[in-house]
Amino acid sequence: MDRNTELSEFLRTRRARLRPEDAGVQATSPGPRRVPGLRREELAHLAGVSTDYYTRLEQGRHLNVSEAVLDAVARALRLNDTERAYLFELAKPRPRRALRRRPLRPQRVRPGVHRMLQMLEGVSPAFVLGRGGDVLAANRLARALITDFDALPYRERNMNRFMFLDPAARELYGEWDTYAAEMVASLRLQAGRHADDPGITELVGELTIKSPEFRTWWADHNVRERSHGVKIYRHPVVGEMTLSYETVTFPGDDDQSMCVYTVEPGSPSEAALQLLANWTAAPPDRPSSPSAPFSSPPSPSPSTSRHPLQGDH
């Protein structure tokens, strides 16, 4: 992803969504406005910079823009904390050596994190996500809830690919449009942080071509940090469940995060999740374990997703 182009589009879309009346801008001429949102000169005035300077910034032609200017532009655009951090990430200077950076090493999940997944087995669905939404590891209950990532080829073990390219996802998620749009905003935030990651670039290109919804939401340039929330699942075996999730990152592994699902005690969702856990419990002679490390060789299984419980009961 080209940072200058992304900076230009991000500023333009943020400016277009800001109505003059919300920004306290008085109309300077009668009749309808020819552009959505604020004009460049209006935004520049609010930020306290010249129109020419802001125009160069929005066109991606910035040269060592100061934090004070970025902060003023962020306030004028009424950016939230996540958007402000994203703006600073895009605008900060990049050292020349970054252009010749060595290829990123494959992500590996530490043994201790695998043990955490195993401790949650039969209690909470949990999985570890890497850059771009790669599913690096998942316990048995998470694979039964969402899809059997272990049965997918190496490159398809990705939450974004599952959400947009697997028809089962639209049936599984009770509010697919909402969750999918949030995932796009989260992926764009990661793309800004890892602009030179070829895996994310390939993923965005593939989803842009194959999914009209992804293409539309990607063009919105929204960014979002997904740290917690609630999701509704319509599982093909145990029915509807409302699950809360918390996402935690590990010191020393900022590009990895563990997502853990919980349910309200005594709720129908708790009963459904317990039923799912019972049906997916490992036989007494075979201990349960989380999925194999993401860097393991590709599985020879076919790429078509299927819930591991479908057809078994």
C-alpha cells in the first residue's frame, strides 16, 4: 500500500464526511454545495494552515509535516483516537532502509500461548490472530464454532478470507454486514501499520477482486481497533448464541492477538455453548489440543469449508 496515496484518500474521505454545520462553518454562498462535506479552504482555515499547505498534504505531497500540524488537522477533522493514530502513522517519515527491508519472518505462536488455548478448551472458544487476520492457532471449540481452520490450506487460514469468500460465513454470523464492515476497517488499520507486508497487500488485492462488499467498504477508508464486542452466531447444530469477545495482545508479539469468547452465565447461549463443547470433546484416550502452528506445512485437505459437526448429528 502506497502511504502517500492512502494519506491522500484518508484525508479526502474524512473531509467529505464532515458537514459544514457540524464544524461550525458558515455557508459563503447560497445554493447547494458542489462537493460533499467541507471544502479544502474551509478545513485549512479550521486547522490554522494555508489552503496551499493543506492541499499539498491532502495530495500526499507532504514533507516532514510537524506533529503540531497533524494534531490541528486531526482536531479540525474531528478524528477519533484510532483515526488520529492512523493519520500520524501514515504521515510519519520512513527511513530509506525501510524500502529494502528483509522479508518478514513467518509468525509463530509461543508454546505458552498454545498452553493457554488448551486450558480454555471445553470452556471458551479462543484463537490467535496474526498480521492481516491470519489464524495462527485455534482451540477445538473455536474451530467447531467458526470453521475448521486446520482443514484449510495454509494460505486460506485467514479470518478475512473466511468472512468474505466462504458462503458459510453469511449463514453463521447473525449480523454479517456489520461484522464484515468492522473487519475491513480493522484490516485497513493493520495495512497502514504494515504497508510493506506483501501478505496483506495480496490479501487486499484478492478480496477487492472477489468481493463487491469488501471493495465498497475498503473505499470508505474507515479504520477501527477491535478490542472487544458482542457477536451473534447462528450455528448449524446448536442454534443461535450471543457471545462476547475480548482481544488481548502479548508483550513482545504486538502483531499477534488472542481472541477469547465468553457467554452470560445462566443464559441460553451458555447452554448452547456447553452443548457444542460436549459434542466436540476429544475422546478419553486422545487429549484435546489447539491447532498446529501456522508455520506448519499446508494441509492436504480440500479448501472447501464445512463445519466439523455438520452431517455428524
